[in-house]
Amino acid sequence: MPERKLVRETANRYRNRVRRCRLRALVPTQRDLARLTGISRSTISALENNRRFLSSQYALLIAEALGCRLDDLYQRVDVGEAGIAHDRARHPDE
């Protein structure tokens, strides 16, 4: 399987929780997180809005800056037969 396709399929099965972790860590703005990590503010925005996949490199920087675990930054979602993503945390029985 080509690497791009694998990354795209993996990205569809996971959502990130960067915004949630940032706010829990009392880091009020994306700009503040950008300063702490060295990641651009526009990239932080794309990550928080799931427009960009949270790579392991970024996840490590963000987890260290926010004092959270890597597991805290990812949330698995199930994709049903119709291609609809179901959030496991909201729909644990599905």
C-alpha cells in the first residue's frame, strides 16, 4: 500500500484532541502553544481543526509542552460501512 494512502486511511480513523489538551493545560491561545513548541500557529490551527494529521513528531512536541500523555492527544473513531465516523467516546456500544 502506498505510504500516502496509508497515512490518509490512518488519519481518517483518528481525530486529535490538541485543543482540548491545550485548554486543560491552561494555554489560552494557539499562538502560546506555537511559542512553546516551535510549531507555527497556522499548523496548530490546522491540527486543532483536523485539517492536518497529528504526526508523531508534532505529538511529542505538543505533549511535552502541555504536560500530557501522547494517548491524550488522539481519539479513535470507527468508520462504519457507510463511511460515517462514529466517535467511540460518544457511542461506546457501536
